[in-house]
Amino acid sequence: MYEHHYWEKADVSMFKKAKNGNWHSGDAMHIIHTDDYILCAVADGLGSGEEAMEASEAVMNIIKAEHDRTVYSLIERSNQNLWGTRGVVMSLLKIDLHSRDIEYANVGNISCSFYYPEGKIYRPVPSRGYLSGRKQKITTETIPYEKNMVFLIYSDGLVFEPAYHAFFSRGAAPKEMVEEVVDAMNDTNDDITIMIGKMKE
């Protein structure tokens, strides 16, 4: 399943696929756009199937209802809402369209990379662990963005190959980039979620 968003200051494209043989994906993603910010969330419920989906959807319910909070607060609130579930790993980024900064946080193996137009790649180091209602250390960082910067978030169902880096440095639109990755990727028999965004100004 593809999903594409086109706004004045950014475009974002997404792809999601359930593990072979499953009706439900344990991955969940959501994006919110306002005049002030763009919030992007990807969560992967531990395991697969319906219980994993319930955990990742518990996170998205918080994101949808409380998106005006800080990234730190959203992950803290998501963790509280996960008590009694299998738990999730997740990445969350909030793009401030006025300060031109991205607030980013991660818990677990949802990967994120930032591609700058001059060729620099920045990959935040993932935090260990997962969210399940228990106390979890949450670390956020602030990353400046610029015109034509690309960001990529993906769950562990995608085995990222070094050759994929070239897809993000050709000046293509997110729709083209996500389609290139999907066409090139190997089937890992796991839930897969990919989110690619590009800042337009």
C-alpha cells in the first residue's frame, strides 16, 4: 500500500506491507501536517499479527490525539499507553516549519537517515530497548534541515542495501524514491514500512 502527501513545504511518500500470510501488519505509521509542523511516526509492534498491530495502533492513537506535544512527551505518553501490550519500537520526528529544525527520537530498531543535498548523510544512532509501559530512557536530538534535504524512516522488514543510498541523491521526488526502494528490495517475510520525505524550501 502506497500513500503520498504533497504540501507547500514538503512532500512525503509511504509504503506499508504486511508479512506474507498475515491479514494484519504489526507496523503502523502516521503523518500530521499543520501550519507549524509536520509530525512523522513509525512504530513496529513486537512480533507480528493482530497483537503486534494492537500495540502499534495504541501508539498511533496517542500521536493522533496529542500531536501538539513535544517528541519527548509523545514517546513518554505512548509508553504509558502500551501497558499490557506486547510493546513497540518506534521512531518519531517533528519538523518545525518556522525554526527549520527537526526534533527526533527513537526507541529500538526503526532506522532513520537524513540526506543533505551536498551529499552528507546523517544517521542517528538507534536507542536500545522497546516501549511497553515500563520506564524507558528517552533521548531526543535536534537536527537542522535545509531545502531539498531527504529523510528516510523504515522498519526492520526492509534490509537496507548500500546501493539504495543512490536513490536519495538524484533529486527525485519521494514518490519516485519509495517506488525505487520497493522495486529493488528483497522479500524478507516480515512487516515492512518505509517513509520518505523531502523538504521543498
